[in-house]
Amino acid sequence: IAMALACEPELLIADEPTTALDVTVQRKILLLLKELQQRLNMSLLLISHDLNLVHSVAQRVCVMRAGEIVEQADCKSLFKSPQHPYSRLLLDAEPAGEPLPRDTRETVLQVDNLKVWFSLTGGVLRRHKEYLKAVDDISLSIQRGKTLGIVGESGSGKSTLGQAILRLLESQGSIRFRGQALDGLSQKQMRPWRKEMQVVFQDPYGSLSPRMSVAQIISEGLEVHSQFNPTQCDAEVIRALEEVGIDPQCRHRYPHEFSGGQRQRIAIARALVLKPALILLDEPTSALDRTVQKQVVALLRDLQQKHGLTYLFISHDLAVVQALAHDVIVVKDGKVVERGASHDVFESPQHPYTQELLAAAHPE
């Protein structure tokens, strides 16, 4: 923003300025844009798929589809009474509903007193000075077929927690997966368990290798774990693609030939093909527009119901968390500040930090 304002422009074009930012940072950027616009008497052209942001900033709105403006009106009129079917589709695309009910007592994941501390050095001799407590004494558990949502600001420790649970980072504490203690296992001993614990990353544009075809991407895990011969691998790839709604005939194409939503479906297929018990979903919808988000949430629900999957769902998008998670923990500075059933946390937050997150998610 500072670079853009250096030449004192009359028009500032803000192209998705808050995409992938957590709700509190989004709110700060929103307030900053409003303040700058008033102080500099500057026009603002805001490009966004975040309808809450548009509603908070814009006086007039244009809705585009396939390179054409299909509707334009003042902001209040368009949000209250959209005329074009596509505008109505966008406004109806907010992830909604509640997580599917699950009655199970089987604990898939039990984490106790998990810590991930990074040593910080300083001075001429680069000696140890203190620790950054990225994850500080966190405990959690997830039952089979349920979703645990982990929410918090950027830098709160959410992704570090997920990586530590998957044993991708060194940690202290106890991690039990399906009754097996994972802490202390060597990399070789961990290998049979890794196919049971899969991950879907945030960026569908960066998490799929551009040098590999879709079939190669999805079958890689099968080859690593030596489960099937090439013919069987291809059959499993076809099955996985059908389950996520991608035409199997496209399996020899490359990631750049697919949209963001389709790429994320491919990433889900890659995780699904090994038939895992637990999938870590690390911000899987943050780079997608609302209509695609709604489709991905519906897909994740369907797969969970069909396969009894357990999800560890990391996100700063509270609407998506509320639609998918049975239980929620709120993380701040590496510590859990609030936990409980999703409905209770979102309807009646107890901790000031949780209240701040919810307030930032619904700016006036």
C-alpha cells in the first residue's frame, strides 16, 4: 500500500488486498483503506471475491462473470435485491449449515502437552538468547468421523501445531494416533503411519508439481507405500478423481490446465487415495472464491460421511469452520485460549480474543 501511495495517485486499484489474511488483519487493512481514501480524497477500485469486504467499503458494485459485467448497482441495492441470477448465486454462496452429527467414542488422535519451541540467537557469537514458543503446552483429541477446527490469527501457531502432529517438526509431548504413540518413533517406524495421516495444503497453485500429470501426483503416495502395481494404481487414481468430482479422462493433464477449485479437488484426491483415517486441512479454502469454497465444503462433508474421515481443520475463515467443525480450539501465541463445541464457541465466546476474532469477521 505504501508503494502504491508513493506517487500520490488519484486512483488506487486494490486487487484482492485481503485474500489469505486472517480476519483481524483484514479488518485493519479495511480500516486503513477507508482512512487513506478520506484523507487523500482518493478513488478506490476494489477487486475482490470477499463479499463482506465489498459490502463494507464500496458505494457502487459491478458483478463480473466470464469477462462481462452482468450487473451493476449501488452497493445497498445490489446486496439487498440482486437482479441477475449470478449475483444471487454469489450472495447465496456463503458456506452454511452445520457439521454432520457423529456419535462415536473411538479417539483417533490424542495430543497431550505438545510443545514446539524454536531457539532464538543473538549477538556477535550467535549465542542462544531465548525461545520462540510457537506451540506451548497444547492438548487436544479428535474422535473418528469428527472435525476439530483450529482458529487464530496468522502467526498464532496453527500450522506449526498441525506439522508437529504429523511429525514433520520436532516437538515435545505425547502424540497418540489410533492408540499408537508416535513421539519417539524413527522416520522408518513412522512410514507405515504416514499413509494414515494425509494433508491438504492452502495453496492449490503451489502444492501441485507443475512437472507432474494429475495421475502422477495422485499415484505418488501409492508408489511410495508400494501398495499396488501400475494397473491397480491407475484404477485407484480413477476412483479418487470420481469421488472428488473430476473427470478421470483428465488425469493425464497437468495442474496449470485446471482452475483453483479443480486443483484443490485434485489435492483432496491425492490425500484420499491412500484411504487415511485423518486428514489435516491447512487453510484449504482461503485461496478460493465463495462459490468454490461452498462446493469444497460440501465435498469435504460428503467424503467425511462416506468414509468416516477425521479432519483436523486449520483456518482463519470462521464461516467455513462453523460450517464444518464439530469442535473448535482457539489458539493465540501458541496457547489454547478457548475450546468447546463449535456452536457454543461461535454463539457465546468467553475469551476476549475469541470475541475479537468474531467481531473482526463481521465488520460493520
